[in-house]
Amino acid sequence: MQQVYTDKEVLNDGLCAQKASTGKFNMAANECVHSQVRDTMLNILEQEHSIQYDVFNMMHKRGFYETPAAEDKKVSDAKMKYAQSVK
């Protein structure tokens, strides 16, 4: 019997794979000694983040990954918190 996966299952699997991939490439970039290898890892990491974002958007548009709207106060609080940590 052939098993058929739903679009939601396939996209969720892809999103999980991309999240794992970005974690591994981030770790690899952090531990590089040679600048050319590090630059390559960072380039790949950027591409993987782009793919992850595309998969997330596909899921979100289809209603497979719902995200509640953020409250304005929580957004401004987060901006203040992270702006202070950058200083």
C-alpha cells in the first residue's frame, strides 16, 4: 500500500529540515578557523535561511502555520529591550 503525505506534512518536514540545517551551518561557521571556509559557511547559511523563510511563507499562506498578531505594546517592549542590548 502506497502512503500519501499531505501538503502540510511535506512542508512541515521541509521546515523542520531547514531549521536543523541552519543550526548545523551556524555551528560550522562559528567553529571555522579559516576565513574562506567561514565565508562559505556563512554564504550557505544565508541561503538556507532564505529557503526556510520560503517554506515558512508557503505554510503560513496555506494556513498550515498560524501566527497570532503581536500586540503593539509587546512589539515596542521588544524593540526597546533589544535596542538597549546593542548599545
